[in-house]
Amino acid sequence: MLAFLSPDWLAALDAAAQADPALAAATQGVTLVVEQQISDAPSGDVCFHVTFDNGRVTVTPGPATTTSVSFSQDYPTAMAIANGSESAQRAFMTGKLRVGGDLRTLLDHQAAMTALNDVFATVRAQTDTGASDA
């Protein structure tokens, strides 16, 4: 199992994104940088960003030089979203997930975000997010 937010987990996301030809096709013409900031994780604060660059998608540890959209949340919120016990929409509505930047950009590129979510599903299946099987 991959530890959620670990360097190995980020590397697995990156490898999955770069290897998927359907994602490359779905993101042709898309230029977008989405940054995730998670505070109070067991290993400290974690920041990474996903870059969409005209068919090439990468996941990189650390902050981006420029971002289109950024999300910030604490570790319990990130974990709850990751394991499905909390939706990102609900976390946003209750103030647990904060969003910065141009949300319109995400709405304009929903197909790319859906394709990315599909690719990341393989990594999520290998990730320890504390979800119970009960």
C-alpha cells in the first residue's frame, strides 16, 4: 500500500498521469496548474501541483511557480475526501476546503479533470487512506 501524500504516492500519481494515452488525448489544448496544500499531515505540511501542458500531465512535489487554481485543507479533511467519507463539495461548503484562483478554469476543463480522476483511480486503489472495509 502507498501511504497517502508520501513521496512514493506522489511519484505513483505522476507515473500514472504520464503513462496514460487517453489522458494525453483528453488534455490536448489544456494549459492549467492545480496546486494542493495540505496542512498538519503526519510528516508535516505537504504541497504538490498537477500541471496540464497541452497533452502532458505531471504531478510535482512542492509549490508551483504559478497556479491556475489552488486547494488548501488540513490533513483530516484531505484524508476524508480521499477515502470518500467527505465530498470535496461538502468540505468546500463547510469551509474545510479553501479554493484560490480561477474556479472558472476548472469548470472550463471538466473533461480533463474527469480523465485525470479516472487515471488516479488506479493509484487510489493502492493507497492507504484509512477507509474501513466495513
